[in-house]
Amino acid sequence: MVFNPAQRYKTAKHFIWIAIPRISLLSFAVIISPWSNPALAEKLVPITTSEGMVLLQRSKSVSDYGSLMEAFLTQSNLAYCGVASAVMVLNSLAIPAPPVDGFRNYHFWTQDNIFNSDSSQVVISPAKIRRQGMTLQELQNLLSHHGVSSKRLHGDILSLQAFRSLIKANLDDSSDRLIVNYDRKVIGQKGGGHFSPLAAYDAVTDKVLILDVARYRYPSVWVKTHDLWRAMRTLDGISGLQRGILAIE
């Protein structure tokens, strides 16, 4: 990824990505992670390892990485993986946000103010999410309520090749985002259904980078595209549908 110093940016927050060399971007990925030697499945490559950084350095489909990393956060409770992923997307796309209490006149999305309006709680309430999490459609509805359009693609309608093509095309374009809904067990982690944004794709190894919002538990990891595809093709017990991916436009 090459940054053009002459390019104009709308806000000062983008300056960091043109003012530091690329290796510093990789170092930043290490600094923000609390993990040093996590217990992970053998096939998963943490971004905090030298191999993980090499994959990021080599990746050509990495246009979403900088903006998502700038908006990276940890889900605020055990059920808020979908909420945290939505907030990351809203902030990374600079979707107009409400003011935040305690921050004077600064506006940005949080895992609280995404539910501030009565109408957003009609879409889905925080209490319901804490009780049972979210479905792929509920996450899509929440994003749509805040003016973000997306395509909802369940695992049973996506071939592996179509999934790979979607990832590459999206991560080559900085104006869109991907949030994946998958079963952790299929990729060798503990837990069940989970949401997180995707940030990069390495064509040489056919691996995709998951920016895991459950940072208290796992670091962000590179996973084989085939394994993540299989992890999406699992049943969500609440909706009765297979998990899948949101392609946010």
C-alpha cells in the first residue's frame, strides 16, 4: 500500500497514515495487542507474530486496514461483538455521529450512543443483545438505521470462489467494509458464534485477517479463506439460518 503525501484528507486523524513509514503501521499493530503468546489453533497466525506482520506487509488487498485499526476497539461485554464491529465500521467510514458525553463537542460512535435514539432501540435493544447476541440480519438492520447500506450473504449461498472474490474486491477498495459472522470452533478457537471486521487478504497464502473485537480473549489472526468460509456455513440457532457476511457499501 502506497500513501500519497499530496493527497488531501478531510480530518487530522488521517495524517498518521501518511506521516509514518509502513513498518511503523506494523509496529502499531503489535503495540495495541495485549497478547504475547496466545493459545491458538496451529493454522491461525496472530498479527502480533513476525509471520503475521510479514503477511500484512506483503498483502496488496489491505485498503481497509488503516481506517479500521484507527477505529479498533474491544467489545464492551460478552455479547457485544456485533455492536463493536458496527461501531468500528461507522467510525472508520466517518459516518456522521452524535456528540459523546464528556468529550465536549466531539462526535464519534460508541457502543452506547449507537442506541441513543428510541428508533434505534426499536430495531434491536441493548437488553436483547446482552441476553442472546445478534443475528446477521439484526446487525444489518442496525447499520441500515444509521444510513449504512449492505448486502447480507449467508454461507449457504456463497461458494468458496465467490467468497474469495468478494474478500479481495472489498479489501482492494477503501470505501467499503466487511463484517463476518462465523463459528469460532470451526477455525480452532473456543466459543461459538462471533462477529468481527475483516481487514486484509494475502493472496500468496490465501489467508484473510480478522480484526477480533474480543481482544480480552484472542488477538487478531490470519485464517485460511477456506476455513473461514466453512465457519460461516454453520447454523445460527437464533435465526435458524446459516451465518455469513455483511458487505457494507
